[in-house]
Amino acid sequence: MRLIGNGFVADLPVGWEDRTLTTLVGTIGRTGFTSNVVISRELVPDDTVVADYARAQLDAAPISDLQVISEHPTLVYGAPAHQRMQRFRAEGYEVQQQQTFVRGRGIVFVITCTATAEEFDEQLPLFRCVLESFRMFDVDAALS
């Protein structure tokens, strides 16, 4: 398998799996918190139901005061997706996240947009910019 990253290409050894974690960082807000977007990926069986995957991630979350504000099915560039809005406290901040779980063929991407609850709505247009431009593609086809 070939991994294409931000400015690099590398071949993975046989049996290794790409669990890329990409962190995009905004400017420091007035609360002192840096809003960010983290994109992760995990290989899954082709018949994985994205809402079930999202529920399993929630059940495994190590955050004791996690409050789910809303969640619903959606589409991201035509791909089945599930979106959750949640809040919790971390390092003295009330943090709000929008998590979008996007299922492709044999893979789930999780796009987590994070800001303080106080600044979240101000950051939403920037988060939407990342989410609305998100596209999955077949790496092997892109290299040929």
C-alpha cells in the first residue's frame, strides 16, 4: 500500500495499516484555546454501518462528562455519514466538537472539529470549509 501525505509518499510494509491522523490548527481564540480539525481514518469491513461505528466510538470515549447535543445521518460528497455535536470539559475549557464519520469502501474517516463552546459558532464557517471540501479517493487509482 502506498501512503500519500502532505508533501510525501511512502510505501507501507506488508501487514501494516494506514491510520493517518491529520491535525489542522487555527489561530488562538480570545479564550486562549486553539480551534482545530483532526481527521483520522480506520480500515473497516465493507458492510460497516457508519451510525454503528459512530455509536461504538461514543461508547468507547474516555470522557466522563461527555454530553451529546445532537446527532443525525448525513452525506459528505455523496458518501454515507453520521454527524454528532458534543460538549465536555478539558483542561479548564468547555469544549464543543462536531464529529463527522464518513464511510468509504472499507474505511471510515472521522473529521473532528473542536473549539470552545463560547467560540464554536464563530469557527463554524471555517470548519464547514474543511468538511465541505472533503473528498475520498482511491489512492492506487490516483497513482496510476
